[in-house]
Amino acid sequence: MAAYWAKRCNEHCAFYQFFKKGCSERGKASARDKVETFFEALLRQMRSPRNLVARATALFRDLWEQRNGWLSDRREAQRKAIKLQVTKLRS
């Protein structure tokens, strides 16, 4: 889909043109208001699952804990590497 402005009768009008193969609107231009009104109506009809926020929160919490665990492991490995370097320098 591409958007463009066309000049008709000394005024600019916004259009969308569709390029998807198999689409009945392929190659045709549709007025911006028509397309955006249809899309807004479609969005109003959509409903999210009840527990979507709870699932997303749990997912991000798990990812956060994994990241913290990875950082803790990395931090510990760096401390060991520093201690090893210090002992090499002292000897």
C-alpha cells in the first residue's frame, strides 16, 4: 500500500493505492477518508483477551529475571578474571 497526494480541481486529495497480488483493490486508488474510517471501525471492533496484561507482565518479568541472572553471571566472571590478572601481575 502506498499513500500519495493528487491534485484535482485546484485542491490536493489524499489517496491510498494497493499493490498486493490477489487483492480486489489492487491497482486502484481509494480515498484516504474511506480507508482510514474503515480501519478505525476495525480497530474499535477488536478486543484484547482479558488476561493479556497479566501475561505480558509475567513475560517481561521472566525476561527481566533472566537478564539479571545473565548479568550476575557475567559480573562474577569478570571479577574472577580481574582477580586472576591481579595475581599474575603480583607474581
